Amino acid sequence: MAMSICAALLLVVMLPACTTALSSSAHAVTITVSPQTSFADQAVQVRVTGLAAGEQATLRVSSTDAAGVHWLSSATYDANPAGHIDPNRAPAISGSYRGTSGMGLIWSMHPTGPDPAGAYFWANTVPLTFTITVSVHGSRIASARFHRKFSRATLTDQTESLHADGFVGEFWHPAVATADRPAILVLGGSEGGLPGILLPAMLASNGYPVLGVAYFGEPGLPKTLSRIPLEYFAKALSWLARQPGVDPTRISVLGISRGSEAAQLLGVYYPRLVHAVIASVPSNVALCSYPGCTGPAWTLHGRALPYTSEFDVPTPTDDPAAVIPDQRIQGPVFLDCGEADQTWISCPFARAILSLLDAHHDHWTHVLYAYPDAGHFVGSLIPYEPQAPASARSDHSYAADQEADGLLWPHLLHFLAGLATGLAR
């Protein structure tokens, strides 16, 4: 069925438009934005010209989403000596965000009233309209419209049930498949339940069939992250491999946070089903159950896999076998982390994974993207994702995470494209 997307990503495409000259400074102020039309995971370039040198101006971006909720952001900048404002270079001195961010006016957008969906609501391939304005001394002097849409192609989503399929999941894929493509199994972390809509749908919009799977916290599944059998994921992987439009020889597992443990373990124990591993803000060890460190998080053939109760320790002493033997993964590995991660030490963990692969002379492609100021939220992977101000303020690294994800997302797409062409092998 065609889908509507409720996504915590608000991306705006601004029409390269020239505005009327209404400036109090007697200059012809214009707003240029490119490209004219773009997708939710693409950056846009905003440029304001015609201001007086050093003139202070406020830029606002507004939009009404597919659910009728109005969203808004604003930021104030000083024009450069040429009278230009380019958010890629000009820091916001006040407003919805501060500092230099080319897409800050996008990821800092927030609803102006109640938002039942909790996020910007997209409508698949239908373009949505945004407006950008420039104000000086409280008077609007220029405006332009722009459009942005979520997906490059119509997407189909279908729900898979524990009773019918043996797992709880949601399968996203382009409605029309032109050829078999690499597919991705997506696993969330300690929050439980399905791994959201946005990431699977965004990957599917780039042409990849994606199966998001819950492994606890849903009816019929364990209530907590405790004694999760790897066989459960293997059943989902086998199902994914049989779907039309899926290349069964190029399936990746993408795991975020605690889900990264499962992704690596599946690559280790099911090399015929897993051909690449994407571990976002990962751990290099299998940790104990959560919440409550009372036993194993993962099992295989009914037996507990080695685990550690030592937190933030890449080389645990209570059970050294808890280190995941990533050298047994038969495929490329993609890693990302935040150096300011306050949830756990994702960067030391990620470097431990790379060191292990290097020590065993692993011949597959393996890459790590580490971001100095980013935190655990960089693991969401999706760029330019707006949240309500209260949510943003609760995470000290929120702005850095947004900037990092804008850099990280193209690297992930490049990695997946390498799987499609065989270059990542």
C-alpha cells in the first residue's frame, strides 16, 4: 500500500528564488536556494544577498506538514562585508539554533502548536511547500517558496507478524523493483520495539529493500532485552532473502547501539545470511541483559553467548570471551561513533573492532567515521532531523549530532552503493 510517513526529519528544499526589493537599507535583497527540488536526505544551499555590510537580519523557515501541523524555525545573522548571508559560513547568533550550520534552519524546526504525531509528517512522493523569509528591524523584506519531498519513488510497507512469519517486523521497499538489490535488516537498541519508520523508509527511498525488526518490547516477544535467540533474527534474514527485488547474496544487518551487538553476532554466526555489517555507535562486546544486568542478552541454540557485566570496558576481565569475534564476519564492516557519547564509549568500542579486524588481516573493506563533538544520537544516522525544543535541549550534543549525521549519511549511502556494485568486497 502507498504510505504516509511520520518522520522526525524535517528537510526543506528551497526554490532558487529572487525576491522583491523591500529592504529598509535600500538594497535589493534576494534569496537564492538550490537545488530547486530535493529529497529529505539532501542538503540545500541558502544564500541571501543585497544587505548592507554587517546588517543584522533574521531568516525564518516555515511549513505545514501533511497532517496540517505548522512548523517554524528562525535564526539571526550578521551579513558579511559584501552584504551576504550564507548559513554554511555565517554563525547564527540567536534563534532556533546557534553557531554555524548550513542546514540549521531545517533541523531546528519545531511545531508551533500541539503535534499529535510528534514529528514532521511526510506524504511519500508528494512535495510539501516551505517558505523562507528575511526580516530586518522586525520588517519582512524578502521571501521565497521552496518544496521538498520524502522519497524518490513510491514506497510500499507491509507488516510482518510473529504468528505468520515468526518475527515482528515492517518491510519497506520501492513499489516497483527494476532489479534485485542489496537489502538491509535494521535493528534498534535498548528502547525496544520496531526501529521506527524514518530510517527504514529513508533507506528504501534510496532503492534498498529494508526490513525493520523488533526483538523485544512487542506482544509475543520478550519484555526486556534478555536471552534473545539469534535464531529469531536468522528467521527474519531468511525471509528477507526470499523477497522479490532482494539480492540474497548482498544482505546487510544494520544495528544501532545495543542492536549493534546483534548485528555483529549475526555476521559471526550466520555468514551465509549476512554479507555486511553496519554497527552504529557500537559496542565491541556482548553486554548483559537490560534493564537489570542479571544474565545474557543473547543466546544461540538455547545457550547463553558469552557476555560481560563490565560497562565501558572494551577488554572485559569477567569474561574475555564476551569480545565479539568480528574477524569471523565474511563481509565489509561500517562503523560510526561520537567522541562525546555519554551513553557508552562508542568510539573506543569501534576502534577496538577495527583493531581486531586489522590484527587478523581482514581483507574486507572496513571503515569508521568518528565525530569529535557528537554523542550517542549520531547513531540515528538520518541527517537534518528536527525535534521539539524540549527534546533538543535535553541532549547537550544535539546540534553536533545533526551536523555529524549530515556528513555521515552520504558515507553510508556510498558504502551501500559499494555493496551493490561489489566494490565493498
